[in-house]
Amino acid sequence: MKDIIQELHDRRENARLGGGQRRIDAQHAKGKLTARERIELLLDEGSFEEYDTFVAHRCTDFGMEHNRPYGDGVVTGWGTINGRMVYVFSQDFTVLGGSVSATHAQKICKIMDMAMQNGAPVIGLNDSGGARIQEGVDALAGYADIFQKNIEASGVIPQISVIMGPCAGGAVYSPAMTDFIFMVKDTSYMFVTGPDVVKTVTNEIVTAEELGGASTHTKKSSVADGAFENDVEALAEVRRLVDFLPLNNREKPPVRPFFDEVDRVEASLDTLIPDNPNMPYDMKELIAKVSDEGDFYEIQKDFAGNIITGFIRLEGQTVGVVANQPLVLAGVLDIDSSRKAARFVRFCDCFEIPILTLVDVPGFLPGTAQEYNGVIKHGAKLLFAYGEATVPMVTVITRKAYGGAYDVMASKHMKADVNYAWPTAQIAVMGARGAAEIIHRADLGNPEKIKAHADAYEDRFANPFIAAERGFIDEVIQPRSTRRRVARAFAMLRNKQQSMPWKKHNNIPL
Amino acid sequence: MFEKILIANRGEIACRVIKTARKMGLKTVAVYSDADKHALHVEMADEAVHIGPPQANQSYIVIDRIMEAIAKSGAQAVHPGYGFLSENAKFAEALDKAGVAFIGPPKGAIEAMGDKITSKKIAQEAGVSTVPGYMGLINDADEAVRISQQVGYPVMIKASAGGGGKGMRIAWNDRDCREGFQSSKNEAANSFGDDRIFIEKFVTQPRHIEIQVLCDAHGNGIYLNERECSIQRRNQKVVEEAPSPFLDAATRKAMGEQSVALAKAVGYTSAGTVEFIVDGDRNFYFLEMNTRLQVEHPVTELITGVDLVEQMIRVASGEPLSISQDDVKIDGWAIENRLYAEDPYRNFLPSIGRLTRYRPPAEGPLGDGIVRNDTGVYEGGEISMYYDPMIAKLCTWAPTRAQAIEVMRNALDSFEVEGIGHNLPFVAAVMDHPKFIAGEMTTAFIAEEYPDGFDGVTLEDAHLRRVAAAAAAMNRVAEIRRTRVTGTLGNHERRVGSDWVVSLQASEFTVKIAADHGGSTVRFEDGAEIRVEGAWTPGMSLARMTVDGESLVLKVDKITQGFRLRTRGADLKVNIRSPRQAELARLMPEKLPPDTSRLLLCPMPGLIVKIDVEEGQEVQEGQALCTVEAMKMENILRAEKTGVVAKINAGPGDSLAVDDVIMEFE
């Protein structure tokens, strides 16, 4: 018996070494941690339960039968993050380059099935050279199996991808279908075709970093939701994100003790809106002053800065925030910001996370660049996302809410539950000057008259009270009391139940 | 006594005058420009009168505007504060004509002391010690050299109308003297339209020490001891204290008596300040007389118990002084730090904008002393580009100088200012500087001790350990809270360990925390133990901890795996990790900050108005590269060195954040 137990130990030891010390050292030399080290950082100490430690591939082509390492290039199992269950797979670059084989894929699918059945998020740590070429179509089939699981799991459990090394070719489409993608700066990249193929086909000369590094995907393509300095920081921040997320779509978002006053008054918010309506201000100050302990987890912070998305807590419970940012492009809605916010709103709605919308929007961005690229359909995504959402929604208009953008930004008409406005709010079809020029076209040649008309329009509409008279605004509130008002509104909505007509699924304009 | 007074000023000094007026039962009238519509002084006053656009030369220093405000409000007297119209004889005259009292000296005294040469002559005649030199006007370089030889090198060549270092040269020999004479003359002509030059002895190891005087209209005059104001940056006082750690009783008495004599010689009434330069041997020389309330007057009030503003008002209303020279004592020690919206890490560049957070320490008792904070701003208010970027004057008083410094350290540590750059870390560093602690400073203190500017404070090991212990204890609280979340797997909750590795400022400490009801005991690897107590909970921006019985105040921001902690002028990134996390973190490559020498970075948040160059263009040092508009100010960014523009990343209309890359050079 002792010998047998010893053999188990030996085999485990062998599996834990992955591709051997030399490859581990090489991984470290690149500034990367090994698959198992990453799991240690992601999960609570000692909580990891590994499965399929001894899985090995069954390929016999190209001499592969002589190289059958335990684990087959991926470590899978489950553990806890601050005591809450998550499933994890971590590709092991030291074993066959982390390449995906049929059995490698099988391991990933196994824990994804468990995650869906048992209701816990899946976190994938990606570091793989791609499909295992020796296996041919078996490897491709394996990828497709993972894709299919990603699709089935979407909206059932949160799926988080962390790109911690190469992720190229078909491999990118698994992370692409998860809820969040994070990257590690300088050591990770993602692209469909690499720099060599790009050069052959399009004659473009580009480095892997330029083509698909963290900066590209967080700032240009918006494929990634965030980037971190190194493996340690990335995994710590994923833990922080998981603290905000419900485990599955049958559960409410998590609640934890909070050290803040629900009725905290912030007198300084009374002066947040500058006297000059054309001066910007930082909407993040309002977010920080409304949220518990000023804690804000921003999603896609480097992309489409004219809209802000992310998570806060109110009374200890997660709330998703969507806010126009007057500091960037005056907070205008455009293709990028609409897409960014729409996806975020849909994530929140999937997982019963209430949504707080902070509005200061001058309208949609005009121009051929926008129209040619389909701002109509992209803008519609955000409209659609808000309109289909059934989670508690509270909206605060701080300043401008002009035109169609007013409707889009979680207005009363899009089923928001509680709509507040600050006294500084201006709810109108457009800015006063533009309106005057259209209504009083005859006076266009007379600047004095136009000014008088504009002033008259402003007096009439540059305030929240016309909308409040119609009940489109539930209450005009003092800026300083925003936290208390919003927190109480969400408290009132805790048992909100709303449903949409039965359908197979909707047809959001993609 | 008056019933209603107008304060022809803004900011902290207007607020400070209103406080005393209110205490005396007087009604107050504030004046304000467009930029000050929501200012604190407007809110504090009983009435407020709008006097024009933001620019001071169209509002606060326009005599007619102020006279209109007086007429409108019916104020019987005007306190001018400092700056603006406070030393303007024409203003005093206009008030006189209108039959309104000026809470300040008579017009003649302002005029007499307003000119450097005249004032020095009067001082000499009144028996005040003056710097040896030639009082008359100097016509040419030969005459300048002859006079310099008589006075003895080194000498200072100065413009009569000068100020702020303009038109000033130091000469150590005849050659310096010839050159300096000509350049001072040119500079004076250009800057002041007045090229009169005089020469005086250059004082070595100079200290700036000034005497507060107070005179009434009945021939009484007293001095209220001195203020040491040697710590200056570019002639701008930063730290002041009273008394001076350098003066002895005899020197104090001599300086005080000469100051009163000078005041009497010009028929001075009200509060005034006689500035002296004092050399290493306690020889003192008259510099000038400021015929107004000084910025730094609170330190005098704190050690004498005299409310100078109250005395000014009483004197102006004709009352005789109720204090005699014998009543004036020195009680304890007072220090003032001027908090400016100037970013010490960016060469003290003014930083304007919104105060997203402004929480000064509570006024009143703190530790062994008391705190006084004279301020004109509030959280959510604006530091405007139009005026002096002063945020507050933070003063502390205690029985001894060492105690006053210690109270100041605590007060600075708990002073929260966010949203703009400010010099708080810098003055905190000065409070811990050995030369300041020893009281050994000259007017060259900042230039000599911070020759390359200020780049933060490095804490010594013992202090670092105390911060590390506090951080470990705070982190434990935060980590335990993270485990108290809903949805945990019953019986398999995370247990927060007691072993941690704290890394900060290139040091790493392995510690073990034992927590009990009263706090935590943090044990270091070498066996040393530090006791940490304090009620910090996550989200609190200020941690008031007691570490080994001593107070430690930290400004706290959350970062990944730890905190950003600020204390004593140090700005620390503190990581607290489990031993295993720390082991793996050590494997992470050190990432050096990107080399920005080949980049043009946006120095402030703003809008690109114009790009003056093209890609591939060669630019010369000093050539304009682009214009950034920030707060309606157009700032021209210039090439720091000759080079070729490789890439331009921004165009007109782009709105940029601080440190965004505008263009790259080859």
C-alpha cells in the first residue's frame, strides 16, 4: 500500500513539474509565471482542487506517442476567491507550448460543464501556442467544442479570460466570446493572423506587440477590457473583479459589509457643474462620491473615454455604472461609446446587476466618419440594451440630455425605474442656439434676434422642470444628496420583477 | 466704532478680517469678481457687492469699483487686506475724500515707505540701522565701481523701483560691478520704466526677520516681537515662525525700538511691518517697511494673543492702544506654512482647478498645541488662475518650538487636498529637515537644500517600519472584510493568514500579525515588535494610527495588493502580500518608466489649439511646437533641444490629459 501511495506522489510530482525546470526557468525569464503559479495567485491559498492531472493526449502521429506529458498543457479544476467558488483553466506554456489538443480541449470543456451545472464563473488563463498541429483536425474540433461551451455558458455564468502569453489564430475566438478579457502588458498578444502572414498578404510590417499587444486591444480595437503591468497584478485585479460579480444568473449580486454612510452628504457636488455650460468636468468625481468607499472598478477605461463603464457598490451590493464623460468629446455618444456601453449594460442585465446611469450628453456625434461606419446601428445597440434590460435602473441627469441621446441614456421612456435630475439639468431636443436657428429660420441673418430667440428657448427648456411636469423626471434632487437618493432608490427596487414577452431570443442590431 | 466695514480683498485674508469683524459685532461687506461669485468670503460676509470681471486690474484693484461698492453698501471703513490696494496711497486718498476710514496707515506713511530710496533715507535719519551703501542715484559704471569700493565687496546693485529679484545683481569685484550696473539698469528700465539704480552692501548668510509694529493716532507705538521668514522660494515666503530661533533679547529689543522709532518718524498708525536682513553675527539692517497687514501675521497673534485685525480696526476708529509695550510677551512658539497650489514635483508650477477634496485639520487643540488654519477655499471650490494660488495658511502653536513643529507635522499629515497639485509634501519635508529643526536657516535655504527641485521624501528605516506595520494591520482589516461576502462556500471560507510581506520604498519586511481587541502587534523578522492601534476601516482616506504609542497619520488610497500611503512628505506605494505572493512577485520584471526625453508630453489637461510643426521637420531649441489651451490660457510648448519631429500624435481640437504624448522626436 505504501508503495502505491508513493507512486501517486511521484506521478503528481512529475505532473506538477509540467515541462520541466528548464522550461519553467525560460518562462520566468520572459517575465511570466507558470500555469500553476498563476492559479496559486488567482485562488485563495490552498483552495485549488485539480482535476485531470494525469490526462495525456492520444496522438500517435509525428512521433507524438513518445511525448505524452501529464496534464497535456493545461491545468484545470476549481477553487475559491475570497471563499466564493470559481472554475479555472490555466494553459501551461512549458508543456508542448500550451498547444490545444483534443484532450486539452476536453479538460477545459469538462470544467465548463461543471461550472454551468454548479453555477460558478469560469476563469481562463490563456498562454498557448495555438492548435497542436500534429493532431490536425482533432485539435480544431477541440477548439470548436470550447467555442460551443463558451456560447452555451454565456449569460449563465460569468466567463473571464486573462491573456498571459500568445493567443493567436482560432484560439482568440474563445476569449472573444467571454464576458471580460484582460491582458498583461508586454507579455501577451492576440491576433487572428500574425505579423508574418500579415506581411505576406498585405505587405504591412508590424510587430506582434503593435498588431495585438495590450495597448492595441485596450486603446484601439477594444477587444480587451483592461491591461495590467504583470501576471501578479493582473490576477490580483481579476480577484477584485470577481468580488463584484454574481456567481451565476440565478443569484443576486454579492453583498459585503461596507464602511460608509448611506446618507453621506457631499456638499462639493453642488459645485461640480461649472457655471459655463461649455466647460467640462470630471464625471468620475461623481461616481467616486456616490459609491461605497469611493471604490470603482472601471471596465474599458482606455477606450471610448466619452463614456464610462464599471462597477461600484451601494450599501455593499454591486451596481453597474454607465456615465457620459464631459471631459472627453463633451461626453458625446458615438459608435465606440455606444458599443462599449451596450455590451456593459447587457452584461449587467444578464447577471441581475442593477444599473446606475449618469447623464450629461450633448447628443450623437455628427459626421461622415460616423454615418459611413454605421452609427445608426451601433447607437441602436445601446438603445436596445437599455430597452430590453429588466434589472433595477436608476438614472441621474446632471446637465445636458439632448435629443435622441436623452432617450437612449436610460430615460423614463426606456423603462428606467427612477429618473432623477439635478437642478442644472437641461432636457431639450438640442442646444438653445441650434434650436433657435431652426425654429426662427427667418431671423438667421439677424444675430441679435437669434440670440433673443436662443435665450427664450433656454429659459423654457434649459432646465429639468418641463420634463418633471410630465413625470419623465421623478424628482429634481440636490446634487449633494445624490448618494442617499440613489442608494434608497435601489433599495426600493430590490424586489423588482419585470419580464419581456416570450421569444426565442431578440435580434439586437449587431 | 464703525457699524459696517467693507473688505476690499478676497480669499483667506478677506475671510480672516470678516471673522474678527463679526467677533466685534460689525457688519461686513465683501466685494467679488465674476470668478469669485461662489467664493467663501462672499458667503461669509453679511453683504456682497459685485465689482467686475475676474482680472484683478478690472475689479479688485480698480479704485472706482471699490468706491462704488462702498457707496452702495454704506460701509464706514475699509480694510484692504494685503496686496491689491493695501499699499496704494491714491486709494487711501480717495477714501479720505469720501469720508470713509481706511483701516491702515495714513497716506503720507504709505508714500514715504513706498519708495526704496526714500524709505532708507528716512530710516537712517530715524536712527535705524541700514545696509551700508550709497543712497544717491548712480549715473555711470565708473561711479558704481568707486562707490562699491567704498562700501566694500560683495555689493548688491539694485533698482530703486525693483522687486521680485528683477533688476538685482550681486558683484564680488569691479568687473562684476560694471556688468551688473548696466544689466540692472536695462532690466529696471524694461520692467519698471524707472532705471534709477543704487548700491548697497551684500549681506552674507542673510536671514529675513521682520518686526511687527502697531501704532495709534495718539502717538503710541509698540512692537509685537519678530517673525522669522527666511525660508523663501524666489523671494516668496513659504515658512514663517515667531519668535525667531536666532534672535536674542537684546537684538530683539534693539530691532523693535528702532522699528517703532521709524514708524513714529513717518506718523504711522495701524499695524505695519519693518523688514530687516540679519547676518550671521546678528547685525541687522533695514530692508523696507510694509504698510499693511502681512500674510504671516497669524504667528505674531499666536505668540502675543493680540488680534492684529481688531487692533487695526480700533486704531482706525480713533481709539488709543489699550496695550503697552510691557504687555507684549512671547508666549510659546508659532509656525506658519503657506499651502500653495503649486506642484512641487513639477518645479512648483501653479496648478489650478477644482478642489475635489479639501479637508483641513480641525482648528483647535492638537497634541501639545493648537492648530489655526486661515483659508478662503472649500471642498468643491476652484483655485482660479486669476489670483494668488494660495490654498491656506496652516499655523500651529505650542509651548516650545519642537512641539510646535511636531504639531505641524501631524496637522500637515491630516490635511487633505486633492484635485490639484500643491506644496504640502514640500513643506512637510521642510518640517523634518535637520537645518530647519535646528533653526539654522538663511534666505538661501531652499536654493541650497533643494538645488535640483523637490522629488519627494525618503523615509529612514525606523520610520519605514512603523509605516509598514500600520499598513500590514490595515491590510488585514481590508482582507478580512473581503471574505465576509455573500455566496461563500460554507465551511470552506477563506481564512486570512497572519504572515505578510510588506514592500515599500525599495525595502521589504516579512511580518507576522497578531490581532487582539485593542489593535495588532506586528512582529518583524529580527524579532522587533511594533504595536499598532487605530480604528481604520476600508474607504477611510485618513488613517489616524497609534504606532508604539506615537501618533502616525497616513493619507490612504487603495492600490492593487496594498495602499498608496502619504505621510511626512513621502508618497509611498505599499504592497502587502502573502509570503507566496511576494515570492512570485519577485519574479516579475522591473519595468522602467518609459524614456520620455524624446517625447513632448502634455503638461496639463487641455485642448490642442495649433500644431506648429510637421513630421520630419527639424526644430531648434526653443522653437514653438504647439499650443495647448487650458482654462482659457494658451500655452505654447517649445522644443527643449534641437531635433527632428518623428511623429505627431495629436491634432488641433484634440483634448488631452496630463502626460499624453503630443509628439515624438527622432
